[in-house]
Amino acid sequence: MRSGRRYTSQRMTTDLAIHLLIANASQREEIARLTAWVHDLQRGMYINCVYCGHRYGPDDAVPATMADVLKAHVERCPKHPMSALRRQVAHLEVIERAAQAVIYASDQCRGHRDCGHSMEPWQALRAATLTGV
């Protein structure tokens, strides 16, 4: 008991949720403040891509912060590792779609002994896809 009031677990949970919401809002305000501070520090500076050497500066007619400009550049810079990573992800997504098509076809053929398909490669692909191998 606290101050003559009985706290139930539901009331304590509600109080905790309210406290966490307030703390979350406070953290979001701090993040916004620090982000604005970084943008202010970068205003008037030149920023270079360390992989290809492309340079962005305060004279560019870009209505964005230098950090945002650099992030956009990194996503399309052919020499940045992020570009290679994006290409690999796109390639793996194509393989995944092909594997899903094979699995779907194998599910459609299941039970059809006279269809003439060899199920062994499809079963191996299914096992590899499901186990993440």
C-alpha cells in the first residue's frame, strides 16, 4: 500500500507504461535537438565521399543538410561498399523468388507420382531455403 491506496498489478503496469511514454518523448526531443546541432555544425562545410572522392559543399544548390546529401550519395556511389551490398541483396532477392517458385511448383506436384518430375532437387532446395543454408 502506498499513501492509503492499494496498487494493483494493472495499475502498476499502467503507471509504468505512462512513465515509458514520457521517457520516450523526452528521448525523441533530445535526438531532434542533437540532429539539429549536427546539421548546424556541418553548415558551411565541405563533405567528401571517402570512396570515390566526390565533394559536396555549401555552394551546392541542394536544399538538404550535408549529412542527408552524403547519405543519398552513399546509396548510389559505385565505389562505396553499401552499393555492393545493395546489389548483393537484389541478387539474393531474385534467387529467393526463384526458390519460392520452385517450392510452390513442388507443392503443386506433391502427390502426383505420374507427373514425371524428379522431386529430389526441389526437396533439397526446400530444405536449404527453410533452414537458411
